[in-house]
Amino acid sequence: MLIPFASWPEIDARIKTNKAIVVPIGSNEQHGPTGLLGTDWLCPEIIAHAAERRDESLTVAPTFNIGMAQHHLAFAGTISLRPSTFMAAITDWVSSLSRHGFERIYFLNGHGGNVATIEATFAEIYAEWSFVEEAPPFVLKLKNWWDLPGVNALCNAIFPTGHGMHATPSEIAVTQAAYPDRIKTADYAPKIAPSGPIRDALDYRARFPDGRIGSDPGQASPEKGQQIIDAAVPALLKDVAAFAAEVLPGR
Ligand SMILES: [Zn+2]
């Protein structure tokens, strides 16, 4: 069930039998000269929606499509939340979902730059309950889509060189598989982009002039993207099922 395409009575009924929900979460940020700005929210959305088509008992929230991307702000089209805004927004999403009875909230993330802030948000949320010596009525989980079992190994096997850290051929390929009519091409110079630390937006633009880090997205193809999606979908279904079935001690 996709929440945006459901009615409230359907969601009401769903919560009675299945209290787990997947929230695709990412970022709208530059992805090199050919990558779509939506890449980091499109990838988890593509995988979660494909999983829902495979198994309708999976409940998927609207995609949280703006994240923490301050370092990409020197490139046009990037939209970023500062960490504090991002934390406030995630907290309100969790409170909204929890209010209606979702008890297992699984964030499927597509942007490495979100990880620290999402983890800090989980700690803030849990702290509210820990201070009053009560158990929260929900548990939270963060999983990057590339960390789903088997996916990273497959990406490394498909792209043994030039995978890199940003605008990777894996993520570009996943978007190409889902949106083949949006594929863009460019002459990459150098073929494999430079690597280095991530700091502020001007430093980033100076180090990584076309936006890529360590990657050669020219290796991406829709076929390779479909291979990655086909590996990620069953891995996601299994991971969410395990999370939903996890026994919580003391409750
Ligand atoms: Zn990305």
C-alpha cells in the first residue's frame, strides 16, 4: 500500500494488521553533469515502490525528498535543510505516523549526507522517552538502500572501478532503469572524478568542479540499474519483515 494513493479508511484497516511502514528518504541535490537532482530520493522510492508492487502488504509513506545537502549548495537546483530543520521535520513525521498506530518506522535512505542527522534525530526522539522512564510506542530503523544485504557487493561487482562516493554509476543506473527517457550524457573529464573531504559548499565546488566524487557514472545503464533493483527488492522485503517481527524485550 502506498499511503499517498490510499484512503484513510484503508490505512486505518491496514494498521490493525500491519504496524510497519517504510519511509523512503533522500535529498534533492546535484549529481554531476548527467545525474538527476532527485537521484537520492528516487533510488529509495524506486526500490520501495517496486517492493510494494511485489508484495502489497508493504506499507510505504510519501517520500521525504529533501535532506541535508549543504555541501551541494554551490550547484544550481540543490535544496537543503540545515540539520536542525531536518531533525525537526523527521520528528514530526515520526510523531504523525506513531499517532495513528504505526509502531515500526523504517527509513530507507538514499543520501549518505543524511545519515548523521537521521541518527541524531533518533537519539533525540528516544531521549524524550528515556528521561521520563517510559518506552516509546514505536521503534525506528535506518537503512541505506545500498546496505541492503547483497546490494553493495553486487554494485562493486558490476562497477569494480570508478564507483566512487557521489554520482555513483549504481545510483545513476537505478534512476536510468526507472526513467529511461530521462537519461543524459556528457563527456566526463576526467573520466573518474577526484576524491577528497566534504566540507562547505564553496570548498566542495572547488574540489569537485563537475559535482562528482571519485565516480565514473558513464558506466551506468538501465540494464545494470534493473539488476540492482532486482537484488534490492527482495532484500528490502525481508529486512522490513524481520524488523516488523522483532520481539521487543520488556514490552
Ligand atoms: Zn546520491
